[in-house]
Amino acid sequence: MSRELLLSHLIGRQVRDADGLKVGRIEELLARIELHEHGNDYVVVEFHVGAYGLMEALTGGVFAQKLVQRIGSVVGYRRFRIPWEWMDLSDPLHPRLNHTRAELEARSVP
Amino acid sequence: MEAMDGVQLVHDVLDACLCDRNGRRIGRVDALALTLTEGKPLRVSTILIGGAVRAERVGTWMVRLRGAISAMLHHDRDFGVSRVPFSAVRGIGGTIELDVDGATLPSSRLERWLGDHIIGHIPGSQGENK
């Protein structure tokens, strides 16, 4: 069964990991073309989630998020690239990872 | 900064200017609808154009303000929200090119109404000489 949701309803949502720990807020969705018999579709392959560390409480708004990203390294801002398979959107208003934050951090280490 | 191989929906698509197949500007991407199917990646399905969806993005106060202004002006016209399938996108660059005729979209009603009732009454608006 399919349902529709708006991009703006996802952006800014707090993402929690499989243990319920905060990971960060959804900032961007990366889409790629998927070719099939009847044409092609853009499908979301990655979610970009920003973690604001100590500034988390202040980053509910878009303006505050942009400001904190600018001074990122000073306040401990990190951005995670999360593959779509890791994201559980069964409740789109409360997105959840099906992995732990530790697994995500291990994957994100260059 | 890492290179992005793909389209960033917030950075590249949301709020981007739209052109129809005649190269005419028809508004901006006011919202983007995604289709969620269990076990599959989110599919970018529809571009939404229209003041109502933009107001919803700003907040409930903007939806209320918009409703109050409409009531104050006693206008009962629904200027509409256009839903354009994402498969109509022909190119994503500085603007997004769509394979649609902008004049047929419900969101163009406001522009047409303004043209007929206000702009059209301004001397010189029809392109006549002095």
C-alpha cells in the first residue's frame, strides 16, 4: 500500500536510532533516477541528517539550523548520510533508524 | 564539501522556478509530494504549485491569514493548486523545465484573473502606442 507525504513534512524532523537515541534532524534528501520499463522515476536514495550537539535545543527553526551549520565545527555540528534502507518511515512524523547511532557513526568515519 | 551524485530535493528542487514547454515562467515549486511504499525507496511523485501549499509550509498562522484576506475581499474563487507529475520534468538546472502547458494549470488562474481585472485596465497594458 502506498501513501503520499510532503517533503516539507519530513524536513526538520528529529530522527532517533533503533534504541530511541537522538541522531539529528533531516536536512536534505538525495534522489537519483531509477530507470524501468515504463519510463523513469526519481527515488530517494539518501537522507542527510544534521546533528547539532549542544546547540540542538536551538535548532528547531530553519534559520537557526543554517546559522549553526555555518559555525559547524565550533559547536560540534555533524552531518550523516543515511541510506534509505536504514530509515523507517512507518510513522513519517517520527522517523527512526533501524540501526543504532554507533553503527551510523562507524559507517560515517572516513 | 562532498560532491553529490544526484538531485538534492531541498537545495535543487524546492522553491526552484518552473518553466512550461513554451519557456514561460509558471511559478515555483511550492511543495513536493513523495510516495511512500513499504519496502521501497521514497519516490518523488508530484510537484505542487499554488499559494495554499506555500502558506501551509510557512505555518498555520499564514493559512489563517490567507483565509482571512480571502474572506475580507469576499472572493470565493478557488485559485487552485496545480499538481504536476514529476515525470513531466524535462530538465533540472537554474530553472526546472516541465512538459506541460502552463496556461491550463489551476495555479495560473490568479495570474489570469489579475490580468483580466487589474493589469488589463492599466493604460498601455495592451501594448498600444501613445
